[in-house]
Amino acid sequence: MRRIAILIAVILAGELVFSLPFHTVRYFRPTFLDVFGISNTELGDLFAAYGIVAMLAYFPGGALADRFSPRSLITLSLVATALGGFYMATLPGPIGLAAVYAFWGMSTVFLLWGAMLRVTRMWGGEQSQGLAFGLLDGGRGAVAALAAGLAIVLLAGSLPSDVASASMAERAGGMRQIILAYSLLTLLAAVVAWWLIPADHGQPRVPVQPLAGMRDVIGRPTLWAHAGVIICAYSAYKGLDSYSLYAVEVLGHDELEAARLVRDGAWLRPVAALAAGLLADRLSGSTLIAAMFALLGVSYAWLATTPAAGWLAVANLFVTMCLAFGLRGVYFAIMNENRTPPHLTGATVGLVSFIGFTPEFFFGPVTGRILDANPGPAGHQDYFLFLMFVAIAGLGLTLAMIGLNARGARAKSREVGDG
């Protein structure tokens, strides 16, 4: 029961800490843009502000996770992020929005990210890395869907039955309620984390210097390939942030129907992440990742070249969601496959994340400009064409990582033979 309680706490923390910067846009993008009076390009620049700070925070945050209690780091992260949400509920102007997104880049990543992955890796042990990370991401998906369901109810209660006739004041009131609800849920997750995560859970800390750890991992070729794989996989996941806008501008849904579509897709995440995790433990995580990138490329190609076709388009959106969720479920589970020493988990996570999560910086500005350059269906087709090339790059990098691991295994076998 104690192990289950720890995992539940990490799942709640790991999803709700990102709900304010990301869920408010992923599920409610059309409403968010209207209420704050910004374009897709300007929203992308907000994510760039988040991403710049987050990129700088991954590096020291990973080392921090190797040296301090995960419980303290996770709890502090959640409290700080919730405070930013209460400020956002005042509906600040462009400068205030940029400031809170930059603040969230620090509060979510520097304090929580490495600690969360460290606890998860220790929870999985030697034999169940895929299961551990699959449960983490699958559970996070369930939390996201449940929280989004609550937020949709709040928005629906603020809007008239004819959603298209809603006034700006009604939309602003609904957006404010959504932000406050996510802020309160984040605070609740902080309380749960403090009570359920033991003070010193995980591998005993060793007196290493953070920069020494970085020097040990930076010379590993597989680290760079792994980081490239995460860049592409995380870009696929970030691509989901525009699906609600696609539903409105291409499929003809209203903003509530669009939010429900993305919420329904979020329920695929627990199944996809857990299934990918279990397969990764039984097969090869990197081979599974390669297959998912290949399928993503095909699906994106269909969306980029085929006019919207009702349920076929929706079905294809759900396919890409499943694959993006599956990738998230296993792309950190291959640390053992890449022969990462346990005592360097935080340092590896910090450096791989620093490189791998660069989409936090560039993805929003690039896609915002793609969508604004050709508003409507043409812009979304360009968007999916961009994602198709990202998936192809991910496939190539995964195959390169498989080759590096095979070469390393052969070299180790020769050393054992010589000994």
C-alpha cells in the first residue's frame, strides 16, 4: 500500500503542476485566446518565455534532485505554481502573462521534474522501468482528463446554451473559474505529496558534485541520441495543444465541443502509456519508440494532405494522441537500456531534459506562426506537415540510438571475453 500511495502522490503532482501553464490552453485554446486578446503567435511567445526559463532550470534541477528530499522539492513546486495561478486568475495583460509563464518555467521544472523522475525510477527498480513510467504517464493522463472534465463543467455553467452568442464577460468569467479550479487542485496535490511521499524516498544520496555528474554523462553518445528522441517525441505531444483550435476552425465544433473532444482523447493516455510501458519491459523500449514514430509519420501525412472528413479526421486525431501518449510513457524508461548508472539518474535527467525539452522554447513560436500565416484549414494542414517531418526525424534518431546501444553491448562483450 505504501508503494501505491507514493505513486499516486507522484502522479497527482506530476500532472497538476503543469495544469495551469498547459491545460488551460490545451483544452480551452479558443476561449483562452479570446479572453486574453492574443493571437496564436503571441501565445507561442508566452510558451517561449516558459521554455527559456525551463531549459535553464533542467540542468541544475537534475543535480538538485540527486541531493535533496523529493518530498520537499515536489511540495514547494506545487505551492509556488498554484500561487502563480491565483495571479493569472486576475486576467493580467501581456507583460503579466509573460512574467507568470516565465515564473512557471522555474517553479515546475527546477523544483519538481528531476525529483519526480528520480522517485519513479527508484519505484520501478531494475525490472519494471517500463511499468513504472507507463503507470506515471498513464495516471497523469487520467488526472488530466478528470481535471479537464471539471473545468469544462465550470465553463459550460458560465456560458449560455448557445455558446456562439456568449459575451466576452461570460467567457472571461468562465476562464477565471477554470484558472482558480486548477490552482486549488494544484494546492491539494501539494498537501497529498507532503503526506504520502517519505522524506527520503529513493536511492540514498551520495556526496557527489553536480558538475562532476554532468561530466560523467556528457560524454555518453547515447545521451545525445536519447535527447534527440525526446525532442521529437515531446514535439508530438506539444502538437496536441492545437487540436481544440483544429476542432473549431476545421471541424466546425464550438469551443465546448472542442474541449470535450480533447478531453475524451485524454482518456486514451492511461491506456496508451501503460500499454507502451508493459511492451517496453517485454520487448525493447527503443524498438517500440521507432515503431510509434513511423506510425505517427503516416498519420500526420494523412492529416496534412486530406481535407477534413468528419469522423475520419477525429479518428486520426485520436490515433496521433495514442502514439504521442505512448512515446511519453516510455521515453525515460530507456535509461537502463542506455546503461545509465542509478546514482547519475538526476544528472542524466537534467542534461537530457535540458536538450530534449527545447520544444518548450521553440515549438510554440514556430507553430503559432504556421497557424497564423494561413488561418483556417490551410494553416492546420501546414501544421501537420511540420509534425510529419518531426516524426521522421524521431524515427531516424531512434534507429541511431539502437545502433549505438548495439555497438556498446558488443564492446562490453569483448571486454568480458578478454578478461
